[in-house]
Amino acid sequence: MADLSGKTIAFLVANEGIEQVELTEPWKAVTESGGTAKLVAPEGDEAQAFNHLDKADTFPVDVTLADASADDYDGIVLPGGVANPDSLRMHSEAVSFIRHFFEANKPVAAICHAPWTLVEANVVAGKTLTSWPSLQTDIRNAGGNWVDEELVVDGNLITSRKPDDLKAFCEAAVDAFANGTTRPTSGVN
């Protein structure tokens, strides 16, 4: 994988409902590549992860959304889990935080249900992306082009569908974070 020395990556989550493996595998990829990972959440203290519907581990929050600035990060990872992005899209600070990464053209990596927050941030129009299949109508209604592929990279946006796609997702995210840019995949011109 690419070298992320000197890079800091935000992992934005709700305080409950994160799909654990979609947090821990990208986190490991970032830190093993020499980067610094920071857990950002609406509230301090801890974030509760899940293995599908079963409670899993808790993780300490590094920065609350109120104290977070997109300027402090080189990219962002948005883990899935059904409840996690559904909760985040109701937080205007989370939506604004995500939008700032797009405005600064910084890499954004979203997996599974996480694109719900992208829909809420109004950043999917004209983009090709993937997600958990149940989000395809929401993405299309927001002007995005939804495809059913393991990995889709369009501009600064990296997306994957599910935990089975994590290897490709992590590699593409780390590469984008290292370069500060992304290259298209999935038939995107």
C-alpha cells in the first residue's frame, strides 16, 4: 500500500450503529500505511459498533463534530451500518463536515449504507457510485448514477457495497489519501 506518513484521515461515525468491520479494516489500512486515523462523532466519549445487529466493541471518540474542521484532515472514511449513516444524516454538522471534503476536492471513501450521508450532503449529482443495494433509488433520485460493482472511484469519491469489498475499498482509499487525488474506475470517463 501507499505511504500515508504525515496524513491524517477522519473517520466520521454516529455514536452508535457503525458496522464494526467497516470501521476497523479501513482504520487498520490507514494506520498500517503510516497515517493517523481520528474518530470523529457528534458526541465525545465512545462510539458503539455492531456486527450487523449485534452489539460489538466500543471505540473512543478522538474529536467531536463541534470541534472538528475538515481543514485538519487529508481525507475522510465513512463506514456503514444501517443506523450509523441514518443517524449522521440528521446532524447538520456531519452533513456540512462531509460537504467540506468535496468542496476542497479531498478524497472521500464511503462504504455500504454510508452514501446516505452523501445524498443528504447533496454531493452525488453527476457522480457514479455504488452502495448497499437498498440505497440505489435514493442515490438515483439525488442525481447519482448507481452501479452494482465492488469498487467505484469517481473523482474524489471512492465507494464500495459491503464488507466483502473491503480489500479493494481499503487499497483504493489508501492510494487516494496518499496521492490526494483519485482516478476513475467502473467505466467512468
